[in-house]
Amino acid sequence: MKRYLLTSILLFTLIIAKAEIVLYVSPNGNDQHAGTREQPLQTLETALAKAKEMKQRQPQDGIKIYLRGGEYPFNRAARIDRTLSGTAGKPTIIAAYGNEEVVFTGAIKIKGSDFTPVKDRKERSFLHKTAANKILVADVNASGASVDEGLFPHGFGYSIEELVPSSSMLFIDNEAYDLGRWPNEGEPIVKIAEVLNKGSIARYGKVDNPYGAQFKYLGDIKNWKQKGNIWIYGYFAYGYADDNVMIQSIDSKKKTINTAHPHIYGFHSSADTSDWGLKHSHKIRGFHFYNILEEVDQPGEYFYDRDANRLFVYPSNSITSDTDVRLTQFAEPFLMVEGVNYLNIENIDFKYARGLGVYLGYVSHVNIRDCRFENLGGRAISMGDTYPTDLKTEIDNQNLNSFVRIENCYINNMGSGGIYINGGDNRTLTPGNNLVQNCEISNFNLFNKTYAPAVRVTGVGHTVRHCYVHSAPHMAIGFQGNNLLFEYNKIANVCQNASDMGAMYTGRNQAEQNNTIRYNYFENVYKDDENRVCAVYLDDGTVGHYVYGNIFNRCGNPTDKGSFGAVHVNGGYNNYFTNNIFINCKQALGNSPWTIEKWKTDLMAADLQNKLTERVDIRSDAYKDAYPQLHTILDTAVVPMRYNFSDNNIAFLCGNFASGNYVNSNMLFLKDSEKSDPFVDYKNKNFNLKDSIRIKEVLPKFQAIPYDRIGLILRD
């Protein structure tokens, strides 16, 4: 009898272990079907609703939803809530079936055959003379719904954390098209001459009745037939603050422009060098016009007439019946994931929308792997209080995200950055243990050009490793938090149109400490002599960070004061820079020390008081135990020795090693390229070190940097 009972229990246990809810979805399915492989459903939304219903009857069962190959058009977010949670042994799975290509889309698809030459006489009168015969036009069928709400101001000061959907964007055969602009990309920008009225300035508080600016411009501009809805994009004051502003009027005789909107810092002449920030951004201060039909004058440009619902394009290649033309429309996230534990999202493409790919809030043990995110107006993935929408339900817990893994994803042509991770508890220093790993992220600033990095990290205890980030006008990684780790990443060709910026950037909160940047490779983070850029930027009093074992190749711009090296510290101290290699950098380490008076003023200001004693409390036991030197920072009677520390570093073909308040020790400075080349193959960028007697003699404690492990992990 005992043997019979044991056998029965074992069989029952095996049945329970294997019990699962399995549903299939196909673009050719039917939502009235059962959801089997032979009779699949048609939409993910229906599959999720059916899984919820089945889960109520079978609470111990796991859930697997398999999507068959094809495109799935979205007109509202698919919601995944706590009722669809899995367990450690049975995570809920939403995945492509086998190796089939599954694409979530949110755009109007326009047939190549719908495009014809522009024949209407009135429309042709608005076309650029040299391009008129090359421009094609098509009617946009929006199925009765508006494509978007039109263009709107966006840029610095509009809270990129609270991301709103972009305006509609055009993609043809996966190429992002630009609205017709003047001057064209690569041509000199329009410079600001005398500023007659700076406009309202809202940098330090709300302006009740904001008003635009009036200024003169240098040179001549065209007298366009289009008089309304012309916009300008550029830098109107400082090199870190871009903006998109609509023109109210242009007087070509007086060479004046009136703007419909203000800029957060007010408008300044391009020649204005009256303070340090203005001086080091005057070369990029200026703008170009855009959203002009008459300026669709080169391949890759377009104009969308929202009133007539007509799309004008100058195609880069011939448009045929096989050409893939998409005008983005869908503004919500494809997936709205809240309150869920143990969920896997695998091998799905998220393409063509104005909003996000995936939103995560109050989640744990969520894996997003082997997915592609392309041609979205927002980010690929956003976690926590980063998205203002009434779709949210877990209002009080959005930032409590833990053990989220984003792996092996490809992210390209994004409007407003790549991945935003948020989690852990800053007050208690409880880690979130979220991870971004082995992702390639590029061209991630199509809509918001600044402060929309490839990866933004906030919170406690997260890791970004083995990623390749490249090709962006502004920062690559932005971070705010504690006990964060960035390792084995390759970052190249970023900060290409910025000043006062770094490829990796943080600042303005001394409570955020013990962040480590190690074993990363930075390449070509460099601009001309006036633009201040660097690879690692610890801004506004950053304290207690570690930069170890990195390679910096052609990074940094020290400018006239010599402050911006490959690494730059503004005001901060107790930051450690050890075992790094600097190659072809004008300067390795830069620093702008703060005076005692500056420290006192900043620490007593409401902003830092709020960050140090209200958002968190640096006097608490958690902070005293973790950062014993921090709790006295608010006592202005105590004046610590504010130094940064450099040890065991190598500089090769660099102009200078360090400036500012560094304590330097054990440094090897190699200037002669032939006699002192320390690398296995410098010309081919193999920066593994040779077995060098000189390095062993001067830097006996130098540890080999695992150069071959930096960057993406190659997979079969």
C-alpha cells in the first residue's frame, strides 16, 4: 500500500510540475479560436485575457504564449499585470515560436505604388526647383484617426525623465528620414546676431506668462512661401541645452525672427562669451530651420502636410512596390507591464511607433532577451516613474523594480534613448540587482537630441556590462544612484554635437556614492577646441566614485583652462582613478576644483538639502555604515581635504596628464610612439600590453586590462 501511495504521489507531482497553459497567436488567426497551434488566436491582447481566465481556474499552472511569425499591428497597449505572474520554476513566457520573425508595429504602412510625381500646380510651386522632379507624394490613410498631435517644443528643460510620445516620424526601408531643413546637415548653421529680446527665462522657476524671443540673424535666409509651422532647432544659450522652437514670424528685410516659444535660458548671440559656459559653446550656438516643404531638396528628406494628409518624400532609393514605407502613429507602449513577477519576453521585434517598446513598473524577475527595438519615437525599455500616463495602475510602487535582466537586445533608430532602468531603495541602500547585458545601442537620438542616453540608470545596485554604444550627438550612459557597476562596455563616437558633456555622466548629489566604472573602452569622444567633452564626467560635486582599468582612446578636450581631460571632475573629491590607459588624449585627467565658499553655498541650497536629508538621509545608520565620511558633509564648520586620487595609470601620446586637485602617484607617461609603444598592435587597435620591462619597473602593481573581453559577447 505504501509503495502504491508513493507511486501515486510521484505521478501526481510530475503532472503538477508539467501543468501549463499554452496559447498560440498568429496574424492569420482568429480571436474566437481556442488558441491551440492548429487554431491560434489573432491578437496578443486576447491571448493575455484568455490566459488570465485560465489562470484563475488553474492557479498553479505556468503560462506560455507563443507568437507565430508575422506582423502584429497595435492600436493600444497590451497590459500584463500581476495576475499573469509566474514563479521561479514556471516563469510566464511570451515569445516568438521557434525561430519565426515576430514584429509588433504601430505605424501606417504606405504602399510604394501609392507614390506618384507631384503634378498639382500649387503643390509644385512649393517645391525646391532642383528637386521638384525627384519628389514623390502619396495620400496618407490614417483610417479616420489623426497620425499625431503635430510638432511641439522639446529639448533641454522639458523633463526627459517624463517621456512623452514623439511626433510622427517617417522610415523608408528602415532608414530614418528627416523633415525638410535649411541649412542642410553638414552645412554651417545660422548664427544669432543681436538679441533684441531674450524671451522669458524659466531656468529657476515657473513663468506664469511665457513669451518668445526676438533676435537678428547673420547672413541671408530664404523667403519661403510656407509661412506657418516652421521650426528651428539648435543651441540658443549653453552647449548642453538644445531646444525646438516654433517661429512666429520672420522679417527678411530687418533680418529678425520672433519665436512663438521661449528657451529655458533665454536667447543669446552666437558671439556672446560673457561667461564660461557661453564662451565654450559659442561655436555650436545657432540653429537650422525645419519642417519646410520647400527645403525637401536632398535624398532622405520629407514633409508631411497634416492638413491635407499628404506625404512628400525625396527618396534615397527608387520607391517600388516592394519598398517598405512607414509613418509612425501608435503612441502607447506596445507592452505595459506592471506588478509582475517572473516573466520572460523573448525574440520579439518592436518597430515603428511614436512611443515606447516596453514599460516596466513594480516588477521583479523579468527577463527581456533576444529582442530588437527599432524606429521608435521613445525608448526601447523604460522602468519606473519615467513615463507620464494614465495607463499606470501600480501608482505608489513604480520604482520598486528588481532582478530585471535585459540581454542580447539590438536597439537602433530610437527617438529618445535606449533603456532606462530604475530600482532598489536609495533610502535603505537595498539593491535592485537589475542588469543590462550584451546589447548594441546606436542612433538613439532621432527626436530628443540631448539627455536621452543609450542607457540611463537610477537607483541602487544595478549593472551594465558588455554593451556596445555608439553614434550619438550626446551622452551614452547617464547614471544617478549608489553601488552601480559599469563594466566591459565599448563606447564610441558619442558627444558629437555637445559641449559640457561626457560619454558617461553623473552629478549633483553627494549621497550617490560607490559607483564603479571598470574595464570599459572609450573611443573618439572628442570635439573641436571650443567644445568641452570627455569620456567620464563626474559633475557638480560628485564624491566617492571609482574609475578602474579602462582604456581611453582619443577622448576629451581640455579647452583653455585645461579642465576637460578624458576624465573630468567638476568640484568633486574622493574619486579614485587607477590602473587606466590613456591613448592620444590631449589630457588624461581634468578637474575644476570648487572653493570652500562654493561648497558651502551649494550644500546649504534647498536642492542639495532636499537630496541629502529628505529624499534620503545621509545621517541614517544605513548611510553611516556604507559611507562613514559622508555624514559630516553638511557640517560647514568641517572643511575636509578635497582631493581626487590618481594611481598606477599609463598615458601614451597624450599632451598632459592631469590638472586640478589630484594626488598623482605611480604614473607612466609615454610620448615617443616608436620607442615606447606598449601595445601588442597599436595600429590595429589591439591594446593588450606587451611584456614590457619598463612598465614592470615603473608600475609593478599594474594589472593587465582584459581588453579582449570588452564589448559584445559573440554568440553562435
